[in-house]
Amino acid sequence: MKTKALIGLLATGLFLSGCSKFVEDYDVSPNYPGEVNAALLTTNAQVALFATYNGQLARTTSIWTQQLAGTDAQMIDHASYRLYEGDIQNEWDVIYKDGLEACRDLINNYSDGNPHYRGIGQVLECMFLGVATDLWGDVPNTNAIKGTDDLNPTFDTQEDVIKYIQSNLDAAITNLKTDAAANSLTPSTDDLVYGGDAAAWIKAAYTLKARYAMRITHKSSTASSDALSALANGIASSDDDMMAAFGTKGTELNTWFAFETARPGYLRMGKPFVDELTANNDPRLSFYAAKDTGDIYRGAVIGSGDATASPIGSYLQSLSFPLISYVEAKFIEAEAQFANDKGKSAEAFNDAVKASLMAVTGANDSAFVANVASETAGSINLDKIYAQKHVALFGQIEAYNEWRKGDIPVRTPNPQGVITTIPVRYPTPLEERLYNTNAVVVHDLSQKVWWDN
């Protein structure tokens, strides 16, 4: 298993998937490592995480929410809701064979005496599982990643996976709170996210707990209180954001930038999203989008294949990309406070919008803040919270998750789609259907996952 992990992890990074795997080899050492160790596993798990959160899954879900439009090749297929079981095998493999395998190898075999490494591994594990269950519903967990011991892992229910995420994050927080002196080894530059800062990982873990507390608002009467409890110890400023880190070398490039460079014309901005930003004179538009061939900001009509519309702008193609952020935390707080304290909800909403504005543009805009981010207890509502969260989470899978949960903003399905509704899940991957006798097989992209019902 360890040899397999080493070879597989060094080839991690699903950047141009849908066509082929794109090898990304962040340089942990100038020399080829002779054996797996905690540092190597940590780095490679994080690179796999960046590919998962920043790659094909984000591109497709951004098309489905109509933030973007697919305008060529397989992106047109995805815009038409043609997503088949073989199309997403690579993404599944990066989550399980690269990401989760590295995390569990780190946790089970390389973190004895190193609780900070174990805690980081547990947070990363929860992030991989979170993406898997959000997009596929029931997924392998309890019996997953056991090598030849179990080639047919059972699928845990989404409810149980989310319970596992919450309990595992509690365990991670306990490990990360351990005094540094109690660790034989402590993470440093091998931690591409926080450089080994355990306190920062703790804040991220609490914010992730809040995300998954609010994920099940349709299923739990304590979702809001659980989220607020977690946020009390979560990310409290943009300085604590958990960001995917990219470099300037060809093997380290931001996934969006790499895709745009290698596949120009495959993606354009979506008309509904650009229209919403334009209507509000939103200063983030010029960062989210570039101008079209007519030197204006214009999104492509869904299903048109209009490659002359605005390409994606500088924001998604920068050297970092949000995974868990202060902006998200404040929107979670706004929603969680809404039922019981609309004043606090409005305050959190205003803070979230202003923080997003600063994160994206680097500046304040008093006119925009007066128009959009000056809500009160009497004016705030859930539609506004969901709509502005959707704008702030541009390009993130989390925008798709929130759109499914709240059905805001309203989106009209592609009239040329092969199904009559916008997809609300992914199909079971091909290899699971063919080779896993315990797989829960779902082909219907209109079948909602458990938390979305």
C-alpha cells in the first residue's frame, strides 16, 4: 500500500481532466523521496485537495449555476447536462486514490507522536469526504481506502458521512490543540496552506464544522445553533482564510489559469451572473470577468456556445483560491442568525459583502456598500443572503451546494439540455458501477442528495 501511495501521490493533480490527467509535482524536495513520510503525505494530500476544489468539479458546477457558460468541446456537453459515469472517474480517483489515501496513510501510519500532523490529516480528510458526499450523496467512507483488504467498500449514507465529518473534526481540533512540545515532528513548509500553524488549522476546522452544520438545515432543528457555536472559534478575519496555494512554474499553476491557457474558448462567463452583477454596479465584475470581443462585459446565453462573450477574469486565475474563508463564515453566520436575531443577521451579511469586496478588489466602494451591504433587521431576508453568497463564492463548488440548498438565485435550465432540470448531483463513477459490488448506483442527475430533500 505504501509503495502504491508514493507513486500515486507524486502524480496527483487533476487539472485538465475530462480529457486526461495532468501531472502536478509540487517540489517537496529536489531529490526523489526514498520513502513515504508525514511531510510528503501532507503536501501531496494538499495538492490533491487543490485539484479537487479548483479543478473540473468547480468548472462543471459553475456552469450549472450559470456563473459560467460552457462554449466548446466537453464544456458544451456539461452545459447541456451530458455528464456520464466515465466523465468523472478521474475526479473520483483524485479524491479517493490520491487525497483520502494520503490522509488516512498519514493518520494511521505516520502520525504517532505527531498529533498536529494527525489533526491536519483529519481536517483534509473531512474536506475530501465533504466534496464527495455533496456531489455524489452516499459514498464509501467506513470501509474505504483499505487496499486489498476490501476492494468492494460499502457506501455510507450521506447522513452518516456528515456525522463522521463532524466527529472527525472534533478529533482534529483536539489533536491540533496539543502543545507543540508534545510533537516529535511538526509541520512546516510541507504544509502549503498554513505553514504548520496549528491555531489557524483549528479555526478552519471550526468553520468547516459550521459549514456542515448549516448544510443540513432541512434535516436538523439545531443546525443554526450548532453553526453559531462552531463559528465562535472559527475564522475571524480574512487573515485566517484557508487558501489553495499555487506557483508560477508550469507544474504549479492555478488550475483555472492552466485550463484557460490550454483550452481557450471552452468557458465563458454566464449571462445571468454577469447581468446580476451589472444590475448592481458590482465592482467585482471587472475582476471576475474580462471584457468580450466588443470590449464590454457580457455573458454567454446558456446553451448558445457563444465564445465571443467575456472570458473569466483575473480573480480565478490568481496564485491563491479560497477553500474556507472569513467571507463564507460571515454568510453562514448571517443565515444562522436570521431566524432569531435579524439585527445580527443583517450585521453579519453586511460584513460578509464588504469582506468579499475587499478580498476580490482590494478596495472599498461606498456606493456599492450603501446599495447592497447596508441591510437592517427590517430589510434583511434569506433571498438576499443566498444571492450575495452566490456572488461571493464565485468559482467555488460551495456556490453550487448553496444554490441547491436555497434555490437562489433563480436559474432557468438550459433548453437544449438532455434533462429538463439543472443537475443536482453527479452520477456514480464508471469503475464503481463495474467493479464494486456494493456500489449505490445512481445515473439520474435530477435525483437530489439527502440534505437537499
